[in-house]
Amino acid sequence: MTARRSRPTFLRDTHGAAASEFVLWLSLLIFPLLSAVDVGVYIFQKMQLEIAAQAAVQAAWSSCDEGSKLPAVENCGDLAGTITTAAQSTSLGSYVTVVAGSPVENYYCVNGSGDLLPVGTEGTIGSPPTKPTPFTCASVIGGSTTEPADYIQVTVSFDYTPVFPAVSVVSLLETPITRTAWMRLS
């Protein structure tokens, strides 16, 4: 008789039910939690890359701040090294790379909407930009007598590796991350 009575008691016993439900729900909640952590790290590193790009163009401007040194890609000594050092000054360090063909320098005019319109031809290190002739914005803004300004742009890149690659949605996002910063030199 005792064996019969113990069986129904065991089936009605609820000790440990909360723990088993917790394990089931935890397995469903762990994936969004790990994805949230990974997205946070991705966004932080994306912001650090933006800072690296800004530091790179700032370094180009600082090393070529005299008008007589322009165009910068031709007249500023070790511009590539200066830009790379500045870009790698963030917490991402040497994992930041300056994209091949960067920096790019050109002459631009600003239209009524605030857009930059290129005039002349782009220049890179060893191949300076050419000034438009005549040196005015008339070719892109009718009747303008304003002189174009010299702008430099630097593009940097960072290969992001997800913290939790097997379970994170970040593996679906853009990688490598690239950012471009611009600065007016004249």
C-alpha cells in the first residue's frame, strides 16, 4: 500500500518547479542580453573610430596650418605618418588603419544649400590637387567670384570582431567599420 500512495504524492510535489521554469526562461533571455552587450561594444568602437578620423584630419591641419604649405599632400612632410599616428591615438590603437588612398585633398565651393561642390581634381600624397582656372567658384556656382577652399578628407577603418559571434546580431552589421572626416585647410 505504501508504494501506491507515494506515487501520486511525487507527481503532485512542486518543489523545484520555479527553478526549472527559471532555467527555461533564462535560456530564452540570454541571447538578447548577449546581443545587447555586443551592440553596446560595437557602438562604442564605432564612436572611437569617428574620434580617430577627426584626430587624423586635425593632425593634418595642425601640421599644415601655414597657407604656404598648401596643398598639404605635396608640401607637408610625413603627412601620412602624422595622420596614422593621430588616428591610432584612440583606445582602438594600432587596430585603426588609414584607408589606402587617404588623405584626399581637393578644392571645393560651398553652394547656397551648404553642400561642398568639387572644383579642380583630387589629389593624394605625391599627386597634389589641381586648382581650377580661373581660381573661382564660377564653374559650379554661376557668376560666383568666390575662391574655392582647400579641404582634406581622411578615411579610417577598423575590423570589428563580435564579442559573442555565435549568438549576437552584431555579426550582421557592417564590418569593417569605416569613417571619413573632413577639414578645411584654407
